[in-house]
Amino acid sequence: MTGFAVGLPIFCDSGFVVLIGLVLMMGQHTPTMRLTLVLCLASALYMVHCLVPPHPGISAAAATMKVDLGKAMLLGAVMAIPGTIAAYFWARFAGKKYLAAYPIPTVEQAGFTPETDTLPVPWKALLPIVVPIGLIAFKSLWLLLPQQEGSSFTAFIRFFGEPVCALMTGSRLYNMGKVNWH
């Protein structure tokens, strides 16, 4: 589920690099599940990367077919859910089968030492993920309703619902004001 949620706004390779430390920390408590956790993370990130805009492949396909990006995002997320569930069951099977052949290193072996004094507040860390998804989805839903085309609110929604602007807004909200993690 974490890979699915984090994979929505960021590329799968970046999401993997960001989350692999968390997976290795979780694997400390369940060593026999380490490979399963890594496979689940990678599969969920890749599923979303292939099916949900603003990732490049599906965004290019949506633009070529002249599909609204917000609609493609909503439909892609729905279509990625069954694949993510199937990937979970495959990861459980493969994790048990290949654990001895492909051991995942512990946190100490990987040289990862988390800095717990610099962790952000959880709600603030979710802003760059939730705000862009919300703005793009809201734009798509708003444009489905019959309304006045010339209204300033519709123009506002069209502007802030564009993927680049939505991602910038989420990032800016995260960095707004004095950076104080606690």
C-alpha cells in the first residue's frame, strides 16, 4: 500500500530509493519476509508508474489519445489496484521460494543508519503526495459538472489542476514558511 501511494506522484526508481530504508527496517523485525517486502514495494511502485499519470509513458499515451489527464489518473489508479494485489500474492510466493538464493541484507549490512532527529511531521510529509493528486482529481471532477465556462473559479481550477502546477503547489506547501520539523 505504501508503494502504491508513494508511486502516484513520484517515479518508481525514486520511490524505491526513498522507501528501501523503511523496508529494510521493517525486515529487521521479520527477516523471513525481507524479500517479500522488497518485491511488494517494487511491484506496487512499478504498477502505478506504468498506469497512472503524471508518469511519462502513460502521460504520453493520454496526450496522444487526447484524454484528460485527471480522468486518466483516476482510471489508471483503479486499474493499478488489481495488479498491485496480484503482485502482493506473487511476492509472497516468490519471497518464500527465493529467500535462500537471494538474501536481502540487514540494515547494518547495507550501511543504512536512519537520522531520526530530522524526520518531518507526518502530515507535512504527505502534502507533496496528497495535494497534487487532489488538485488534479478535483479538476477532472469539476469539469464533468455543467457550469459556466467563463467563470473565474473554473479558470482557477483549470490552472491549479494542471499536473505541473499541482506538483509545484504540493511541493511549495511542504516548504512554506520556516522549516521546522518538530
